[in-house]
Amino acid sequence: MKTRFLLAVMATGVAGLVSAAVSADEKHHGHGAHAHHAAHASAAGKPGMAAAVRRTIKVVMLDSMRYEPSSITVKAGETVRFVVENKGKLTHEFGIGTPEEQAAHAEMMQAMPGMKHDEPNVITVEPGETKALIWQFTRPGTFEIACHVPGHYPAGMKMTVTSAK
């Protein structure tokens, strides 16, 4: 009887830990209800709708820790389709945000370096892969597109986005 009780308590504890881990993982990856919304919210804008795209910008990711082009200008309110091609042999990220959001994402990636993204504002692009991301820059300002695979951002893998009136 004691053994069954202990097994039941242990099973309940393990189930609780697994549930907590899954919940934390969902929040971290933006799959929890609140986290899902928060992961996509940005002072740099919001996920765009394909029907609103007026311009496509091609971006190349290089293992020299650079994006080509290194800067772009958009109009405030404009919805852009980014077609992002990784021409290197390393995995890279393409993430849109403010400098403050980029700093927070960099910390998260340092803590969990193998994390992959497929979110409206951040994508992971494997070597030889091409992906698209649609984004609406809702207000004027200076924003960044950056790669936070550990070591890439400090080496200069960022792009400046100027959103003008």
C-alpha cells in the first residue's frame, strides 16, 4: 500500500513537472495564449497580411555575419514581404524589433542557443533555405533586423530599418 501511494505521489509530481515544463516551453516559444500575442507584439509593427503587401525586399544572409542589404527604408504603415535567403553554411535568424527588443531576444538566445523560430516577427533560416516573412511597419522610427544565434549579432549581423512618414 505504501509503495502504491509513493508511486502515485511520484507520478503526480512528475506529471506536474512535465506540465510546468511544457507550459514554460509554450510560453517561451510563443504558443501560450498570452505569450503568443506578446511574442508577436512589437513597437516595430505587427505581422502583415499578404493582401496588403506592396513591395518585396530580398535579403541575403551570409556567414560573414552580414545581411545584404545592410539597411532599408520603408514608409510608416507599409506592409513588406521579406524573402530571406541563407547563402551560408551556418543557421541564421531574421528577427524584427526595436533595439530594446533585440537586446532582450539576445539574452534569451544566450540562455537557449539551439532554439529555432517560426514566428511572424522572427524566423530561423537553415543553410541553403529561403523563407518569407510579411511585416507591417506601423509607425515611424528606427528598427533592427538581427540574428541572435550566439555570436552573430555582436559580430555585426544586423540590418537597420528606417520607417519614415
